[in-house]
Amino acid sequence: MRALHSIAVGFLLSFADRDRIAPSEAPLFSRDFARAYVTTMRPYLFYISGITGILGMALGPTVALLPAAVLAVVFFFSYGFGQALTDCFQTDTDAISSPYRPLVRGIVRRRDVMTVSLVGLAATGVVLTVTSAINLPLVALSVLGLATYTWFKRRWWAGPFYNAWIVAVLMLIGYVSAVGAAGQTLAWPKGLTAALAATFFAYANFVLTGYFKDIAADRTTGYRTLPVVFGRRVSAVVSDLFAAAAVLYAFVAMKDAGVLERATANPLVLLLLIAGVSMSVLAQWRLHQVATDDQAHRSITLVVHAYILLLGAVAAAFQESWALPVVLFYAAFVVTLKLRPMTQQI
């Protein structure tokens, strides 16, 4: 409740000074604001929510091309709106570890970023709720989770898990949306539980490895993350366990649903699987070599590659006609990642 109170107070106070705009702050309806907001969204990470929603849809019935494309776009952009919203509540650590971000530089007002983010999340929620009314409480739960994440990030025992359940819910929303778009009755199919676990642990690992680049900033600003409290070596071992669990549950999901043998006979699916597992192993090896915050991106980047490849492989295993689109999706991610504003930031 304290976290929710802080959010409400901060949001209301931001309107109190709406008539006092610093000269350097871009007006809400301007090209400069749009450019800064896109930077805040971090487009190279849209692919995480995109593949998460796609995996959820793949576990459901086959959806017609148009509604499937609309849902994929909604999932793709949802990460950006959520990322921009959480940035509004952690400018303290970002000022040290990510000084390039527009909120830290004062290019945009927090009020404006919060407003656009909440409107964007609401719009995606409307589309998802129209697809299936069951999505309404799931979307509301996800937004609440995003808005309260910062408090949990300060606790070493909570951060990765708290963020991961939000993304797992997104995968569940993907499944519910596919069922709703196909006009079928909701059920709990084989493989869904394991796929949720794979998503949960894969994203928890992304969150944990992401902390490796912010250890100095988190320590300074009072964020007691796992690497801050226990150091890099212990945290790397925990990360290994998360990565192993993600890979294990990915295979369990395919086995439970009876698609493993058929999937591995498909060259593209097999390629995605091998690449995903290989990236995961390489990412964990590199993580154990990290000695400074500036080196962490070498591992974190591969963790994101592994996430997209692994979940993409499972999605293609359930919907084999999606294998080529998933490969192209991954290729687009590789290109977009090259365009990020700072190499050290993921």
C-alpha cells in the first residue's frame, strides 16, 4: 500500500507544476517528445514482450491472420509502455547508471511520460479485453505489478521474481487472447504450465543479469539487489539455475504437449532450439567472467538473445507454420539491437 500511495502522490504532484515547464523540456505534443519517449521505451526490448505474447498465442487454437497480427503488435508495444512507466519511479539509480535517458536529462517531464504510458497500456488493455473479457483482470494485474515494481526491486529476494510473474501473466494473456479470437471455450491445455514456468525463469534471469550492470548505482541509491547484497559470484550461480530451469521447462512444455519429436524434425524449429540453448550457455559463461558493471552487457545481451530464441522455438513447435516468421522476428531484433543508444545498456 505504501508503494501505491507513493505512486498516486507522485502522479498528482506532477500536475501541480504543469504551468512551470523548464525550457529544456519538450512539450507533450511535439516531435522532440515523441523522439525522447521512443528512446525511453527502448524499442530493442519490444521483442521480449512480442515473443512472450506470441508464445501464449501459439499454445492456443490457430487464429486468423488479421487478429493474430493485431495481437502480435499489441504485445510488441506493451513492453515499451511498461518500461517507460517503471522508468518514472527509478530515476535515482538511472541518473548514475543510465545518464543518457531522457527522463534523467530532463528532456521530458515525468508527468507526460506517465500519462502517455498509462494511456498506451490502457489502449492495449482495451484491445485485449475486446478479444476476451477474461483479459481485463489479467491486464489490470499486470499494470498494477508494473506500477509497484520499484519497491520490490529494492529487496534482493523479490526483484527478479516480481518482474517475472508480470511477464508470465503476459504469456497467459496471449493464450487467452488466442482462445477468444478463435471463439473457443477457455481450457488449460497440456504444456501451458511448463511454458509459463519457462517464461518465468527466462525473464527472471534477464532481470537478475540486468542488475549486474547497475551494481554501483544500486548500491549508492539503496537498491539491495542480489548482486549488491551477495556479490557477483553468488548471483551468477543463481542466474545459472534460472537459465537451466528455463531451458528445462521449455523442453517439458513441448514434451507434455506431445510436439517435441515432430518439432525437432523441423529444421527451422531445431535451429531455433539449438541457437537458444547455445546462447543461454554462452551467456552464463560470460556472466561468470564479469568483473565490472561496464562488462555486464556482454552477457545480458546474450540472455536476451536466448530468451527470444528459446521462447520462439517453443512457439514454432506448437505452430510449425510460424517457424519462418519467428526466425524473421529474431533477425529484426538483431538489427534493432544494433541501433540502441548505448552499447553498455540493455
